[in-house]
Amino acid sequence: MRLALFDLDGTLVDRTSAFADAIADLCHDHAYGPEIERWLLTELADHAERSDFARLRAAFGLGESADHLWRVYVDRMAAAVTCRPAVLNSLARLRERGWSIGVATNGSSDIQRAKVRATGLADLVDGIAASGDIAVRKPDPRLFELAAARCGTQIGAGDWMTGDNPETDIRGGHRAGLRTIWVTGRPWPEGLTVPHHRVADVPRAVDHLLAHSSG
């Protein structure tokens, strides 16, 4: 069985628009003003952890607990995040052709799994490894290895990693012994090892995997 690993945020799902909506909803629900909203949009722009809300409480003297605010944020993100039907359909095609599908993602375990459940990806993915599971982050090869293990396999020749981040997904995939597909959009850093293939989105990545599944 061939293995295809995918990044989550910015690759399988649209975190950017969901993030803005989740922060707006959280601030509206708690009657927070624009200063707190700006802080959240800035400090949580790349990723969010439970500890961020402890920092928020300390910075603004909020009465709500960090655990409460984190749970509200997770719920709002799960409600707002989307996965395009074309992405879901392409993963279904990949499974039908006998591929094992895994997710290797940086981020807290509970919020990343909430996104996977909310978007319908849970029905199409064999295993998920989030950096919060083992306190290591991509590009550390151990996260990719854990994702493979969660799919019931090990990384082997001909297995692939698809993601949008040149450093964490593509460099990390190379270090783990995976072939790589870059979902373009970010600037490509000078001197970084180039991916095996470049595409505009996940459906095109799946087309490439299926077309080259014998090589």
C-alpha cells in the first residue's frame, strides 16, 4: 500500500478565513474590544496553543479562564473551517486506488483533530499526527514517522508528502525520506532543496500521485 501524507492548514483546509471568523466570534461572544481582537489576530496568526490564552488573560486581566477561552476558540475554529468538496473528492479517489492517507500537522492535538472531524476529513484519513502529540514539530522527521505509524505503516520508497510550507512540509518531507509535492503560494526560500513536483492545489497533487503510482 502506498502512503500519501498531507499537511492540514493551508493545504487540506483553509485556516486563514476560518481564523478571522473564529476570533471575531470569540470577541463578540465575550464583548471584547478591538484591542483584544487585534492582539489575538497578531499573536495567533501562525498557530494557536492553550498557553496563548493564559498570556491573553495576563495581558488584559480577563476573568475567563484560559481553558474556557481555549475551548471556545477550538469550537469556533471547528465551526468556521472548511475543506473544499474537490479536496474531499480527490482524497476519496486516492483511497479507492488503494492508497493510505495520513495527516502530518503542526499544532495542538485537540484543535487539529477538531478541524479534521468538522470538515469530513476524518472519514478519509487513516491516521493523524499533530505536533502536540509528541512535542516535536515539522520539519522534524519524527512527526512524519508518527503519521505513517498512525496509518499502520512505515515510510518507504515511493511514499509522498504534500504541503504548502517549503520549510516544514517540503524540507521536512525530504528529511523523512518522502517524495514531496509543494502546493504553491508562499515564496520559495533560496537554497532550499526543491520539491519533486509543484501544484496549485490538492486535487492536482492527487492527480500526480495517481498518474505516477507505479514509479
